[in-house]
Amino acid sequence: MKIRNLKKPLLTLIEICTNVQQLKQIHAKSIALNLTYAHFILTRIIHSFLSTSSLDYATRLLDRTHDPQIFTFNAILRAYSSSSSSSSKSPIMAILMYNKMRARGTLIGDNYTFPFLFKACGDVLDLEKGREIHGLVIRIGFHFDKFLQSSLLRFYTVCCEIDSARQVFDEFTAKDVVFWNAMIIGYAQKGMVCEAFEVFLELMGMGEVKPNEGTILSLISACLVTKNLKLGREILGYVRKEMDFCVGEKLGAAFVDLFAKCGCLNYARTLFDQMPEKNTVAWNSLICGYSQSGSLQQAVEIFRDMCSLDVKPDRFTISVLLSVCAQTSAISLGNWIREFAEKNDIWDVFVGTSLVDMYGKCGFVATAREVFDLMPVKNVATWNSILSAYASHGHAGPVIELFNEMKELGASPDPITFLAILHACAHAGLVEEGRQYFTMMTSYKITPKIEHYGCMVDLLGRAGFLKEAKDLIEKMDIEPNLIVWGALLSACSIHGDVDTGEWAAHHIFKLDAMDGGSYVLLANLYASARRFDGVKKVRQMIAEKGIFKPPGCSMIEIDNVVHEFIVADKVHPRSQEIYLVLDDLSMKMKMARYMPISALDEEGVETSRPDSR
């Protein structure tokens, strides 16, 4: 009787405790009072530990519990399978805990157990275990439970087993809108847009279940995977005409994002302007769309409109704008965006990395390093940004030093890390170091990609190791592309290796017969070897095919406006003044007896259209 009276105050203490230490004291008290045999008390203690994220302690308690109840196991499984868990091993632990439960021999599981397990199996892509649990569900008769079947459908779609997912979908009769949406999302993730839309039409034809906003968002995600603008417009029209809900803030933002990413900015802008309420996602989608199309001015104008309407930008907004500044070398605008981010406390590792990348690509490597050093938290993308900044400017020494520091601090390099290192070695002519880093990739379980091979061919070719570069290409386990062959041809042009150059050019023209730059390189190679018959042959090929080497372009930022120039450019409003300055410079160069060097001294190849001004 005395013990029974103690239960109530103990339960009250469990309810009001505020931290793990207090909970452990209560647990100790329950042991001292011999109350741990009471399932209700022990279960409450375990659940309280779960609410404080003390999964390990709760698991040890459960392991020491005699004859635990199924709902306690379910609570543990739910905690481990939760996507909010900080441990990447949590889904695996959920599966292990279920194995422990089955090993006790008294419990199998109920309709609450298996959805957590299917989620855990999906998170670790354990198809075999998931199929095993699916078979058990059928044997014990839980395959008619709607929530369980929905989780099973999601498991198969996550594991890319779309046929199995469709079988689950077809065999289940009590489908609700969540079930239909899950099937549409499954097709969307596989890029099967037509199949996703067919499921939607089937849903509409049934008439028993009405689609909701989630249904349309699922269809939009399917269109995004394949950039299917036509179907996206049809879905928008269908929503406006046939469905009984309006295009609200969330749905409108998704459509704006779709149209912007498909390059239909006018349509995206029209829809954006029609939205009565706009969230940050909608603003970001439009800014990103204009940024990716190269319309920097419009992107900045939208950003300023966003701020004037008291819509707070987020880290994605800032990072997109910094990315545009990096692409266009708009350093003044980049500095202004940095000041705005710092003033409004929009700062994290994501923004800091974008800033390092922007300064590096704009040529301000020292400033990029200052930002990098000030960042308290760095991820692998941050390291890659500073490595790429140094590498693109030929500073191999700092790249190697930073890479060693990165390893010492426990950061794991990825394929982009090694690409930056190989790029730096190629610029600095560090052949032996480049070979070592290329070999080192395998120790990190990184398979070289085409870009890595391109860097190695460039490194070896620049240093004159043309035979080794050729052997590397022949041993590649992936098909060489234009970049790899182009690097070899360029190296042959530098070192005058006509035979290897012809071999590289042959493969280039098989891949792209209209690659004007490669024709020019081959012609220059022939000319440097005094093979003017070859030059003449290349010129004939250029004329017959109508090949034209696209002129290069240059950009400069003045007063937050990026100006772009190409050869014989007459589009710029101040082109006459610009050409007057160029003429003056040309005259001064001639007076200084400067003579341009050309590889084609007897036979020439036109690399651009003649000056038409």
C-alpha cells in the first residue's frame, strides 16, 4: 500500500522535470523504492528520456526492462527513425532495435511499428530489409492499414522501385489524397512526368477523392525535373478552370519557380505580379531566374523591391545574388550585398561560402582569404571555394597548404576539392605533385570524373609529357569528351607534335565537326611545323563547312552596370567613343614598334569575322 501511494508523486515529478539530470535522479529514486517493476512508471521514464533526445539512455533502459510493452518499442523506433535526429546512424539503430524486439520472441509489431521501420529502411536505402518487413506485414494481416500502406509506398519510391510502388498503389483500394500524392511524387522523382500526370487525371476521373494543394505541388515537382514548361502551363490552366481553390502563396511560388527555371521569365513575372501575397520563395525564384539568364540588373531591381516591401531576404537570396556577381565580376555590387547581409544579420556558412567564391572569381583572392579566415564554421564547399580561388589564379603553394590544413582539421575532400588541386598543379607545372594527388583520389574512394582527366591531360600536356597524356586517355574507363581532346590538341600545338595533334583533332571532329576553335589550333599546329599543305586543307574544311569561331567577349563593371564587349561590337551606345580610344591605342603601339605574333606566317586562318565598323 505504501508503494502504491508513492507512484503518484513520482509520476508528478516525471511530468515536471526539466532536464536529463533531474530525470536520472527520478530514475534512481524509482530503483531505490523498488518501483521499476511497474511498467507504467518505467514507460513514463523512458518516454521522458526520448523527449529530451537522450536516445542512448532510453535504449539502455529498454534493454534492461523485462517484458516491455509494444508502445514503448514504438516510441523508441519513432525517435530513431525521425528525420529530425542529428545522428546519421539513427535509421540503422531503428532497424537494430526492431531486430532486438523480434529476438525477445514475445512481440512482432503492430500497425504503428511498421511505418517507422519503412521510413528507416528508406532513409538508408535498405531495400532487402524493407521487402522482408513488407512480407511480414502481409503475413500478419496489416496490409489493409492506410497509414502503413502509405509509408510502404513512400519506401519503394525512395528506393527507386517505382514498379513495386505502383503495385502497392494499385492493390490498395482505400486511397486518400495523401496516397495519390505519394504516387505522383514517386513518378516525379524518377522524371516520369507523363505517368505522374496520368495518375492525376485518374484521380480527377474517380471523383471520390478531391486533389489538394499538395497534389498540384507534386505535379509541379514532376515538371521541374524535366523542365516541362508546356505541361506546367496546362496544369496552371487546369487549376484555374477546374479546381475549387485559388493559386495561393505557396502554390503561386511553386509555379513562379517552375516558369523561371524553365527560362520563361515573362510568364513567371506576370504570374508573380498577379499574386496577392508573395512569400520569400516566390521572390527568390524570380531573382534566381533573372540571375541565371544573365539579367543582373533586373535581379537587383527585384531584390530592392523585395526589401522596400519589408520582405526579409534569406540566405538563399543573398547567395544567388553573390553568385551572379561572381559570374559577371560585379565586385562593387558584391560588396554592397555583403554590407547588406552583415547589417541585417543574414550570415551563415552558406552565405560566407558564396562570398569567398565571389571574391575569388572576381580576382580578389586576398579578400576571399580574409572572409575564409573569419568564418567560424567551414564546410567542404567553403574549402573548395578558397582552393578554387587560389587555383584559378595559379597559386599552387597556398592550395597545397590549405589542402593539408583541411585534412588535419578532419574535413573530407570531395571530387571538387581534387579538381581545384589538379587545376592548380596544371597552372604551376607541378607534374609530380599532380600525379600524386590524382592517385590519392582513390584513397578517399573518389572515382575520377571527366573533369579530373581533363586536368591531368592538360597538366601532362603543358609539361611536354604528351605520350603519357595520350596513354592516360587510352586507359580512361569513361569516354573522353571535347575538353579532354581539346587539352591534348592545345598541348600538341604548344610542343609541335603534329601526329598526336592530328589524332586528337580527329576525335574532336567526330564529336563536334563544327568546333571552330579546334580547326584554328590544328591549322596553327601545321603552320608551326611548316606544313602549309595541312593549313590549306584546314582552310578548305572551314570554308566548305561554313565554320565560324565564335568571337571572345569581355565584361567590365562600371557604376554597378556590367558592360559586355565582343569583336566588332557596335551595340554598345558609346561604341564610337570606344573605337576612337582603340584607334589611339593602336597608333601608339605602332609607334612603339609593337608587332603581333602570329603562328600563320604564310597561310592564315580567320579566327573571327573581319572588322565591320
